[in-house]
Amino acid sequence: MQYDFLKNFPKRMKNVGLFARLVLNTTSRTTWNTYKFQSDSEQLNMVFSVLLFIMEQSLKEDYCTIDDIGAFIDNINATYFLKQLSFEECRNLGDFIVNTILSNDGKLMSFDGYDYESRAYHIEHIGYVKNRVVYINGDIKRTSYSLTDDGYNLMLSTLEVENNLKLTIHEMIFQMHLEKQSYDKAVDDIKNIFLQMRIQLKKIQEAMVRIRRNALDYSVAEYEEILNENLNTITETKVKFENYREHVKKRAAELEHENINVKKLTSKDEENLANLKIIWGYLNQTIDEHQKILNTHFDLKDLYTKELEQLAIVKSIKRFSVKTDVYDKIIEAPASLEEFHFFLAPLFNREIEKNYNPLKASEFQKNIKAKTEEDTVEEIDFDEEEWEREQERIREEKRKKYESSVSYIVDKVVKAGEILLSDLREEIGDNVCERDKLIPTIEIFKEVMVELIKGQNLDIAALKKERSSVITDSLEVFEPNIMLLDMLEKYDRDGEITNFIVIRTPGEDVIFEDIVGEDGVKRSIKCSNVRFVGLSG
């Protein structure tokens, strides 16, 4: 090849394509105008902010649902972007960014990179996020999003360098800041080092999953690359970080000793002491991650070797045709059927027949001592029906709490036509009994309000038609639409209400004090003011 610098050009273009495809997906959408994000800069800043939030949740191994993303956008919009958006609009914006821009409405994304060695274009597939179904609090089904390898590479390439140099460079900068006693900067450095170690561990784990599914789908080049990255991460890292930990511990002890015996620390020294404690904690976590990577590194090697050996064994098995090698042979010589059981015997794993051995019979037989202790058997009496009844009782109690909250709201709306949450707070006052009807627990009240606000404008006639046309045997504890219909039929017996509207109302937040949570601890909860309206036809 004439130009050596053009080698691995498709790999470079894959990194370019990560940005190009994302920019094209972002700037080509007119939906942004609905959310008052007009310029390309505003749109891209919001998209990358959401990507960073998803990456942070992925690294912390926390759930990242559309509700979480909507709350994040609502917070940064209220503080920085200052667009006139409600929480529901922020949630819809998060759904638009994740499912339309980052996921391309579920359609496969790719970018062609030209390979100068093979003189052809290589299709490089691109995917920024992946999702999985999770259950929050055991029974609430949600979709959680996390970054793919492409997503991590995209985010890290906005701030970092090549993979094999990232950890080394961060470690050098961290050492320099420690020597200069710039502990505030060293905190950021050790956090980045810890994130690099965590990302490397996740890459190994995902590689093992791919190998278990199909070892042939994991190329030797990928295997070699991840092994080299592991070795770069492992080499001398543990010894260096243990030395850093001892240095930080010693320096922190000196500051604490100085504070106790000599004089009161200055504000700068107090800040340094706090930063040193943070650094010491992250160094402990980094050393733990190093040990996990070391163990997983050898597990990866053993797994890849084992899977390839299994594939080699499968390929070495000699196969034969039942028709030509068995059936046709029997037709040619039917007498062979008398000995056909010898052919079938291995298929049934027959035990080897035992032969009588006269020498064993003439040997002196030793007494076998009886066991002094009898085997103890622990019997566990598990009544499945009793367990099912207990689970049903728990679900029924929880369902009654949901009904209490919904019925309290519906009863007030039917009587007054419309009412604010703040009005309910004033009406309840210090009446604990009434308050417990509206808010049985913090978690139940929160879920009821979220589901009602999500519905926003419920057409009662349409909901009744939907309920009558669907036969369900669901065991869900809380189905908001069905429960709302049941409560309306109970309190609005004349069927005057045709639409049930729930909207957020600007103004001061509503505060309920001394509310018991499911853990039994009393807390105060603050929520936005909400208007409940029952429209009559």
C-alpha cells in the first residue's frame, strides 16, 4: 500500500460516523421547534447532556427510565436553559431524544468507511443506547436505558484519548497533582481513573456474554485488543495505587494531627483534608476494581479457550447418513438385524456388564464399620397454597391503599366539579384520618399522582369502551384507568362526568408533613400543585 497512514481507515471513520450520524439525526428533526430549541447548538447540547446522564446512570448501575431522564431535563432546563416547558413536556422531550434521535425510531443505523487496502466500503453499524425491562419496587414494569460500546466511545472521545493511553495519562496527571498538592484537581483525576477501570470491567463482562452466545461471533482481533487493554490496565497499577493510598493516608493524618495539637486549620487546609479523604475512598474502590479486572481477565481467557475447544470437538465429530449408511445396508442384508442391538446400545448409555471374579470371592473380607452418626434430614414443610394466599392478601392490602387515595380524590371532584391539591391540603389540616385516606404511604401517593398526571385528559366513554372490549386476567395491583373508572361509577352514579382532567398548576408547592413511608419512617413530602377537573357532557 502506497500510503501507510491510511491503514485502519474504516475504524477511524466509525468514530467519525458516531458524530456524523448523531448530528444528522439531531439537526434534521423539526420536532425541536415544539420544545423551543431552535439552534443546532442548543439541540446538540441537550442531546449530549442526556447521553452523559445515561452514562452516569450506567456506570453507577442504576435504573435509567424515561421518567428519570424527564426529571433530569426538567431540572437542567429550570436552572440553565430556561425554556417554558412543563414536566410532561420535558418527559416527552426525553422520550424523543432517546427513541427518535439516539435509537432512530428502532431502525438500524450505519456509516460506510472506505477500506483502502481492500478497495471497498465497509458498513460500520452504529448504536448509541440499549434497553432492558426492569421491575421497580417488584411490580412496576419499566424500560431502563444504558449506553452501548459505541455510546461509551462517543462520550469518551469528546474528552479523552486512545484507549491504551487513557489510564496512563490520567495516572500521570493524578500523580502530578498529588505532588503539587492540588487535591481538588486530584479528586477529578481519581474519579476519571475509577470510571476507566469500571468501563474496562464492563467491556470484559460484555465480551464474555458474546463468547457464551457464540464464540465464532467474537473475532481473534477483538480478543487480542481486549487482552492488551487488560494488560495495560493491570501492569503495575495495583502497586502504584497502593503507594498513592499510603501517601494520601499519611498526608491526611498529618493535617488531622496538626489540627488537634498545633493550631486550627485554615479553610484551605480543611478543604485539602476533605479532598484527601475523598481521594483515599476512590483509591480503595480503584484497587478493588483492579482486582476484579485481574480475576475477570483470567476468566475471559479460560472461557474463550474452552468455547473454542468445544467448537473444535463438534467439528471433529464424524457424521453419517442414516439412510445410506444404515437403512440401505439393512435392506441389502436383512440378517444383520439380529445384531443391530450392538449398534443401538451406545445410544442408550448401557452400563458395562459385571463379570464374576473368583479371586475377589476368596479374599479376606474386612468388616465395614457402621456409621456412628445417622444422617440427619431436615424436612421443610412448604405449603404452596398457603404462600399463594399470603401473596394475594398482601396484594389486596396494597390495592385497597391505592383505592383509598384515588377514591378520596374522585369523591372531592364529583362534589366540587374541580379542586386543587392545595385545597385538599387546607381542607385536611391536622386531620390524620383524612390525610391517611389521601396518602396511605409516600410511595403509593407518588405513583398515583404520576399515573394521573401522565393520563392528563381521560375520556371516560373511551375508557369504558376499551374496558368492555378487553378481557384481562391481570394481577396488577394498580391499574390507574380501571381503578379511576370504578371510583367514578361509585361516586358519579348519574354518569355526568365525561372527562377527567389532571394538570399541573403554577404556584407554590404543596407540603404534607409527617407522612409514613413503606419503611415506617415519617417524612415530609413536597409536590407541585395539581388541578383535578371533572367535565360534564
